[in-house]
Amino acid sequence: MGWGERRRMRAGLAAAIALAATAIGGQAAAQSVVVRSTGPSAGSYPQGRKLPADATVVLKAGDQVTVLDRAGTRVLAGPGTFILNGAVNRDNSGAVALAAMMTRGGSARTRTGAVRGGGDAPAAPVVAKPDNVWQIDVSKGGAYCVADPAALVLWRPDKTADGTGKLLSQDGSTADVTWRAGNPLKLWPVASVPVIDGQTYTFSSLVGAPVKIRTMLLPEVPADAVELAALMAEKGCTAQLDLLAGLSAASQAGG
């Protein structure tokens, strides 16, 4: 990626973050969507279900449901009854993180390294993961919703050394993918392997087993985070929803 392109990406990200931070005050009571659900009530609150403002969520022991609204994500842990009325206090960090995660064009930064513990406690390792929903994790694969094929990015978890891989389309198109040491991001080679709606691709490398990647092109991308998450669930783009669910680390659990 050239300097001009990176500068435009940072400008777009800054604008999205500013918009989210200024708008959060009037959005806390907006509808939400389930981005992760486990436990005995998972069938009642499946991934992708939209919940209206002031919805009541009743959970049993062992349930854990992560809901996303425009303020970020919130984890509901059963047993208990929860009203999604915005009463849980959350600062602007959730909205800022959500805006950064969903900004089209992505970011050149990744979350790696370790989190410092308190006192003499050992540092807790941080699992590397994409910092943007539009980046494809080549170590996992799966179905990915694509907003802009020309800006589609392949992400690798280990950026410490040079890396290579091969991308193969089901129609026989193939391209080599090469990362430089220190860079986890690589643009999808669209000139050699076009991005086609519903197409399945195989990514293989010397690290790990080959993975299948299925691209789901979005003709229109909802500006609303809740609507976009619901659309991703409808398309089966669960890896991207898992990234959104991971924002719950900055949210409060329970009621």
C-alpha cells in the first residue's frame, strides 16, 4: 500500500471515529443484534437476531449472549433477566472501537504482544487477530463478507518473518501471496484471482493446513453497525461477527 493510500485510510478512520464519538449520546437505546450466543438459550437468541430497543432478554444458567449496538458490545451472562435500554454505563471507548473495527479500508495496525498484569502477576498473552472486520484471516478461513473487492486484505497472525502462500480459486485461477517481515497485511491479488460472489478459494502455506475462504460480496454496505452485523449473520460471515463479539472485553458484563 502506498503512502497516499494509507493516508486516505487513516483520514477515513478518523472521520468514522469522530462521528461515532459525537453520536453516542442519543444512540444508547437503539436496537441491537446478537453477535455471539452460547448455552441452553442459544436457540432463542441465535447469532444475527435483531432485538428492539427496551427488549427483555431472559437467560438461564450457563447462557452467555453478546449483543452489539452502536455503543459497542455487551455480554449478558445467565441466569438473569436483562432489559436492553441503555442503562448500563459505557464510555465512548466502545463506540470508538466499533467504528475502528468496521471502517472500510481497514487499518495498518494490529494488536499483538502482551497485556501487563498488576504487581508481579505474569503478563497475559494477547491472541493476534485482525483489527478490522474487512480483513480475511488466512489462518482460519470461512465465509467473509466483502465491501470492496479492490481493497480486500489478507491478514496473517504471525508477522515476525517473511511469509508466503498460494491462493487458488475453484475455477483454477491461482496467485502467490508474499508478506514482508513486520507486515501482517497483503492486498488480495485481484488481477490474478478475481473476487467473485459466492466463490470458494483455497489458501495454502507452509504454516498450518490449507483453509477454505468463501467471499460474499455486498452490493450495498449498511451505514448502521447493527444492520451490517445482521447482514453478516444472514450471509454466514461468522468470523467477522466473532471479531465484533471480541469488542466485549471493553464492555460491562451482565446487567
